[in-house]
Amino acid sequence: MPGSPPNPPKSQFETRGSTLKNLALLAGLTVCALLIMGYHPGLEDDAFYLAAIKRNLNPSLFPHDADFFRLQFQATIFDKLIALSVRLAHLPLAWTVLLWQTSAIFLVLLGCWRISRRCFTQPAAQWASVTTVAVLLSLPLPGVAILLADQYLHPRNLATAAILAAIVAVIDRRFWLATIFLAIAFSIHVIMACFGVSFCAFLFWNLRASTPRLSHHAPLAVAILFPLGWVFEHSSDAWRQAAATRGFYFVMRWQWYEWLGVFAPLILLYILKKFFERNEPSGDHGTALPSFVSSLIYYGVFQIVVGLIIMLPSSLERLRPFEPMRYLHLLYLLFFLIVGGLVGRYVLREHVFRWLLLFLPLSACMFYAQRQMYPASAHWEWPGAATHNPWLQAFAWIRQNTPVDSLFALDPHYMTLPGEDYHGFRALAERNALADYEKDGGMAARVPRLAPRWLNEVNALNGWQNFQAADFQRLKKDFGVTWVILSRRSDQGSDASHYAALGMECPYQNGSLEVCRLY
């Protein structure tokens, strides 16, 4: 508080005790965050990431369709890093990935806490800041089809932790350390690292303006080489059809509430900036907070302009896969950090009841939303645990009972079917498959050379629900398909003669699906 005498210096024992206490609190918040958001390996984009890690560990996997993740993954060390950790730790992959996910969330919250300590002087504000972020990690962001943190190990989680560490280094005027952290982020997730560099540049500029001696420091610079030749490939009609599967590429189709989500944080940040300009002399806030808020406003405005320049003109359509509007990820993360700290400073303070009244209902709402998103799956999909999801049951049987070089065909929209819950076939069944519409379309939109193959395979699966024997044999002849996954219908027969008429035998069935081998 203003006018209070400075705290007496702590002994070495007290300092260590305080550090251990803070780390324990962060570990507790990490557990709470994971309990709220859940854990779903193989979900969504993990259809690529987990498959890439498994192929790194076992090169015999995916002899037919590794290109659907191999080409883009030349630009990241993520899959190689996780595979290396498996080899070094001698732990099963499933447990290693879970440990990495837990560590990533912990490091994100640690970065938020370290930033909050430089923005707020009151412990209540600092911990309210981190708690707000922890509770809201699974919040969907407007328009860009991502969350603050994913419910599986995503390179974005690790890159975010590195970016937050770089932000702390910039605030502390340790610019070469910031450069190292940003280089680490680049090696893991190039697009997210670009947003980190953008914000750090504005933060450096604001700090330099408020502290003249910083003008002698060199600006932040990160140089890294990576094979991204596919970035410069030309578009095609097939590529445009793949890009059309990504609704967030087309900002003019966004709903009004999505645009509200773009501009509302900037308006609120501007109001806060004006508030700080009137109240800064009170000393109630950490010295970095005004510069931090200003930097976030400049970052948001700059990235909106860049995003619209890239996303609106059709002549720049090949740049849309760089997803410039996903700058909102860092903006929202830091926005919630600031808002949480202010709520802790002015509302929650040391009143335990107020903390419970805010965070318990908020946590319950976030938990309920996650259960509604993936109702057919366990909230925490523990390694080796039995599952009641019929799709995951079928994937497990396939992984254990079919040849590694098998090529499967299944509904191109299988991820969106009831009960599937967006789990990726390749990552969990560890087998090849013809391209699907939902996720492989996104990869084809990023890597144009994949687009003709993607379109050819997806078109070959059109009308899947009505396929007859001739259609399955066409897939076998044209693509080499040897297995199929079919949805069971109550009106179809289940005896061998029925399957023989379709040119297949089905050694596995559950209540919803059957796995069949083509003759």
C-alpha cells in the first residue's frame, strides 16, 4: 500500500520456503486447470501430431499417407522432441505425452504468474491473475477455431510457455534471453512465435519510451532457417476447395459476435489505459502494467490490420493458411491475465468467500462446457484405461489386430459423427486411411501439393453411407483399400452372407461400428 514501509529482507530459508510455496500453488492450479479442461489424446489436430510422433518412433507406420503430416512438420522440432524424450525416459509414449501436457500447462501458468508479479504488487492480484487464466484455458476464441490451451499436447501450448518467458525477459531488460526463448518458440510453432515476436517488439518499444537508457540496446532479432518450400507453392482449384473447409479463413463470413470478440478486448484495454494514466501516481500497480497494457493495444491494432490485409484480398489467398487472425490467442491470454489481476486487486483481495464465489461457478461452467463438447468420451482419457466410446474401441482393436500397412476407408466426415468426439483415426488406430474432409482438408489447405490427392480421395468417398459392393471394390482397385469401418444399421443383416454379398468379412463389431476386410 502507498506509504507502507518496505518489507524487511528475507532470510535465505524464507526465500526458499516462499519459492516452494509458490511452486506448490502453481502445481495445484495446474491440476485444477487439467481437471476442468480434461485430457483427450488424439483429439482434433492431435490426429497429426500424435501420428507424427508415433511414426518418428516407428518408421514402418503410415507407409501410404504420412505426407498428410510429414511435409508441414519439417518446420517444427515438436514431434522429434517428444519422440526423443520417449527414448531417453524409457516410458510408454502415452504416459510421456501426458507428462509433457502437464508440464506445458504448468509452464504457461508459471509464465503468467511471473508476468503478473511485474504488473501487480499485491499477492491477491497476482494469484487472481493466474487463477483466471487457469480456469479459462479451455475457452474457445472468437472466429479462429482454437482454445487458449488444447486438451491434448499441442505445440501451441509449449510455444506459448516460451513466449511468456520471453515477455518476462523483455520486461526485465534481458533481451538476449528473450531472443533465445523466441527462437525456441519458433522451433516449435512458427506462426505462434511470430505473434510473440510482434508483442515483444511493441513491449520493448514502450519500455524504451518510458526508460531512455534502453535506447542503446539492440532491438529484438530472431533468425532461424527451416524447410518451408511448400509455403511458396501455387494455389489450384483443388487447393481452393481444401481452403473452403476452413471457415475461419474467410473473415467476411464471420458472425457479428465474432467481430465483437475481436474489438471488445481492445476497447476495454483502451479504457484501462486511460484509467492508469489518471491513477498511475497512486503506485497501486506494478511498474510494468501501464506499458504492458499499451503494448497489448498496439499489438492488437497492428495484428488486426495485418490480418485484414492478408485475409480480405483474393490475390493474397495463399497467405491465409498463415492464420494471421490467430493473434487473438496471445491477446486474449494476456487480456485475461490483466483483468484477473485487476479483479483480484479491487474486488477479491484477501476475502476467501469472494474468491470462491467467483471461481467455483466459473470453473463449473467451463467443466460443463467441456463435457458437452465431448459427451461420448471420458473427461480424462487416461493411458491404458478402458473406454466406452465405440469409435475408440474400434480404433484399439484395429491397432492390435490388423497389419501395419493396411489401408482403411471410412466416412470422410467421421470426426463429426455422433459419438466420435473428434478423435483422429491415424493417431489412435496407427493405420493408414484415405483422406478425411475435416482435418486432412486443413492440411491440404496449408500444403498445396496435397490438395489434388486430398480432393481425389474425398470425392471417391462421396455417398459413403450408401456404398454397395461395387463401390468398395472400386476403392480397393483404385487406391488399394483393404479395410473399411462401417456404421451399423438396425435394418441390416449381421450374418456372413450379408457381408459376403458386399465382398467383405467383418471380424470386429460393437454396438455402433463394424470393421471389415475387403476380399
